[in-house]
Amino acid sequence: MADGQALRRAEILYDTIGVASTELGVQLQAERSRSGLALTTRRLTEELGAQRMRTDGAISDLRASVTQAGQTVHVELKTALDVLTGALGRLPTIRDQIDNGYGTRLTGLTDYNRVIDTLFPVYDQLITLPDLELFQQASGLQTMAKAREMIAREQALIGAAHLDGTLNAPELAALSDYIATRKFLQSRGLAALDNELRQPYELTFGSRTFLDFTKLEATVRETGKPVPEWGGSADEAIGQLDQLGISSSRILAQRTSDMATAIATRIAVAGGAGLLAVLVSIVISVRFGRRLSGELADLRAAALDLAEVRLPQVVSRLRRGEDVDVRSEAPSFKVSGSQEIIDVAKAFASVQRTAVEAAVGQARVRQGVSQVFLNLARRKQGLLHRQLGMLDAMQRRTHDPDRLEELFRLDHLTTRMRRHAEGLITLSGAAPGRIWRRPVPVLDIVRASIAEVEDYTRVEVDALPIAAVDGTAAADLTHLLAELVENATIYSPPTTTVQVRGDSVANGYVLEVEDRGLGLLPERYAAINLMLAEPPAFDVAQSGDDNWDQLGLFVVATLAVRHGVQVVLRASPYGGTTAIVLIPGKLMAEPPAIEPDPEPVVALPEAPRKPIALVSADTHAGLPRRQRQKSLAPQLRVAPDEPEAEEPERSPEEVRDLFSAFQRGTQRGREDS
């Protein structure tokens, strides 16, 4: 098809630009000869004017043929045509110089020669035959046409010089150049032609007519004077070359036609064979495609079952901590068919087995690392419980206000450390261990959560409606609320306060924690709320990412999902963030009956004053005595794993130390004032 298209383009170019450019060459040669006569006689004739009109008509026909050729004009041919158009644009100037008698005869003829020279690149680009042999023969004939142009230039020069009977030195030099160029082109053209096309040219160049022409040519060059026989001999030689060019072109055209027929035959054969091949392939495709489609359908069903059902189930079971048998969960694919389908099924089975093994191995590694962190957190929790007991004992024995303040701070710091240890336990999937059997008031949960925050003096609690929470969830809700309050204090200016509000709703109880910080971007709120609603698996082994930075939020999400609590963050109207905690109704309980407490209780001091220990009316020998965890609700005072020990009776030495400390304190106060 490509060869056929090339022949079609060559035919279009020859019928349009080829014919028009050949006619233009003939008219330019004729105008050159008559212009040479006018330059010799210095007279303009009607024949010259008519010839110029014929040349202009040929130029118009060439422009029309270029438009008619359209898209078949390739880039190289377009470039050659642009050069030719530029040369033809100088034709009016050449004619004006001849009409006004400017320049010599050789100058005028040379100007026409330069215009005609731009035609030959156009001829060269018209040869677009797809066959290399035909292209070489066409190029050889084109070279012979250039040799014929050299003879036409000799004829124009000598014919014009015949009128005054002599050739000057520049004209003789030009004639010598024409003769040398003609001989070179003839030898080059003969070398390119095959035997069939070369033999007629060799016979012509060896004929009496051409030999006489060359002798006269040599005589004129040697003497510098035209001979009378020159005109007839040159016309006869040019005529023979024109006839030979026509016959050679016919031979080349016949070869091109034969090649076109062969190409058409190949196209027909290829089309027929291709059609037959298509029909056969359709039959084969329908026959084997049905079987292959069934095999692939079975394989596809097995692969989809693996990707969408079995692997998700395995991963879900692993997340729940269940044991998974790799062999039972990754059986071989049961498919039949061609060997290729069976091989693909085996490959899928191998991938399935590897995926299950990798998931099981990863789960075991994650479970092992989680167990290590759980054990460490349990140990840390036990040590912190012991440390809290020691601090409580030290507070009982210390009577120096400054040291007592430092012990209070250390006690508070230890409480926060215990909360962080319980956070690791929660993320490991275990329960912290603190559970109360009786309902716990919401106010006590809020107070306990605030007590576990470092900057608790900035937290303000509005009046809360009376409500209670099931004791089994009290510790987790306290931890959840403490994490939110701590985030609010950390991410807000230290000069602002954090508001904690609450209210009973139809679905349970709502607590709000609002800070006055800078807030977050809407997309960040959306991401955090998505994580709180559907917490991802927290991998304690990934300590290099942002998991540790958002540890508190992961704890909140885990605790919220465990008890069905809804936690949502949103922008506050004051520019900060509001955390909304919705405790479901299933966790709410009837508030416990609170017995009247006749003991006066001193509340926590306002910041920035120092914390004051809580005291009661119980006395030892008439003196006030501090009671441990008096600020907490009765349900939160004693952990289940640490029963409250009875306080022993104070010895006389302890009473003496107490009075000594009191005396030193009053003395120091008097000295300060």
C-alpha cells in the first residue's frame, strides 16, 4: 500500500507540476535565445514580446498546478518551488535591463541561465518512485536533460554572436565552461543508465551528426568566430537528443506502469490473503475464545474471591487476635483448561499463600511488639502505683510547706505518667484495670480528668446537670476526657482558659471541651474526625511517623470505639477548637445516693496560689489530719488493686515533730512580716 501511495503521488506531481515546469523550461529557453538576439542588435521585436507573454502564461500555469497538487507537495519540493518563485520574481528586472540596453550580451544570457538553473531542483524532487532502480534511471535521464541544456546555452550564445561575427574573451570562457559541463554530464548520465537506456545515447553520441556538431563546437571555441554551419548542426543535435529523451521517457514510463501493475497485484493478493487470514482468525478466535473465556472467568472468580473475600477475612481475623492456618486459608486454585491458564492459577495460588503468610507474620510481629509494650506499660503502671503510695506517705510525714508543695507537684506528675502508661495499655488492646462497680457521677469524672492534666488551673467547669455513668466505663471516660482537656491546654495560649460544659440530651450525655487557640484547617478537622470515627490500626513499632505525635487522639479514638462514644472536633466561634463527646444512653446510670458529709472540705486553690492540702475534722489529740484522696469522689478514691490501708495511730514522736514544724512555720511567718 505504501508503494501504491508513492506511485499515486508521483503520478499527481507529474500530471500537475511536472508538465507545467517542463513547459516553463521550454519557454524560458526560447525567451533566452530571442533575448540574446535583442542584446546583439539592440532592437526589440514583436517575436520577443510574444515570447515573453508565452513565458508569463507558463508561469501562471505552474502556480495553478502547485495549487492543484495540494498535499502531495512534500517539504523538499516546496523548498525547491520557493527558490524557483524567487528566481522568477527577478525576471521583470532582467527584461527591463535588456529593453533599456543595460549590460552585455553574456550578462543577459547568464541571468536567464540562473533562472533556468532553479528549475532542475524542482525536476529532481519530482522523482518520487518507490523502486530504487527506477529512481536511478530517472535520475540518469534527468542528468541527460541537463547536458541538453548546456547545448541550448551554446546555441543561444553562438547564435547571438553570429550576428556580429565574433565572440569576446568572456564569451569564449563561458563557451568553454558550457562544453566542459556538457561532457561531464553526459558521462555521468551514461554511467547511471542501464544497457537498454544507455545504448541509444551511446549510438547518438557516436553518430555522424553529433561528431560534426562537436567538431564545429571545437572550431568556434578555438577561433572565436561562429561558422555558418553551426546553427543547422546544433539544431539537428538538439533534435536528436529531444527524440531520444522522449523515447527513453516512454521506456521508463512503461517500466513504471509494469511496476504499478505489480504493486496492484501484490495489493490484491495481500488483500485477498489478508481477508482469508482474517476469516480464519475469526473462526479460530471464536472457537478457542469461548473456551479461553470460560477458563478466564473461573480464574477471575477465584482471584476476586481471594482479593475481596478471603484476604480481607484473614486480615480481619488477625486484627481480632485469632489464629490463622496458612494452609487452610490459602488453598490451591481449582481451575482447568490450557497449560497457560493452569500456570497462571498456580502463580495466583503462590501469591495468595505468600500474601497470607506475610499477613500472619506481620500480625505476629505486631502482636509481639504490642505485647512487649503492654508488659512494659503494666510494669510502669505498677511502679507508678507504688510511687503514688510512697508520695502519699511522704506527704503525711512532711510538715515543711515548701517541700510539701514539691511533693504535691511530684504527685501530680506521677498521676499524669500513670495516665500515659494506661494510654499505651489501651493502644495495645488491653484494659487499664481500674473498674468500679457502682455508678460514678459525671461531675466526679470531669474533676478526676482535670486532676490528671498538668495545667489544671486554667480549666473552668460550668455547672453540670446531675448524671452518672456506669462504673465499668468510668475509668476509660476519665482517660478520654483527660486527653481532650490536655490537648486543649497544650494547643492554646497559657493566658487563656479551657471551658468544660455538659448537658443531658435525648441520646445520652454531652460534654464539650473548648479552648481559645488558633484552631485547625477544615481539611485537618475532617481528617481527625475520620480517624476518631474509624481509628486505624495503631502500630507501636512505627515510632518514626506521626503516630507518637497523635498518641492522645489515638487513645481517644480507641476508647470511644470501645464504648460507642462519639467524639467530634470542630472550629470554635472564638477561634479555637471545640471537642464534643457524646456518651450514649447505654452507659448512663442512676446517680448514686450521696450521703451528707459533715466534714468541711477545702477546695483546690485558684491559680497562681499554691495548692493547699485537704483536711477534715478527724483529729489526733485535737490536731487536724490530712486524708488521702479526699478531693475525689468516693468511687474514685481507691483503685481496685490497691485497697485503702487503715491509718495507724500517731506516735508521740510524730506529734512532737508536727508541733515543732508548726512552731517553725509560725516563727518564720513572724520574721517575714
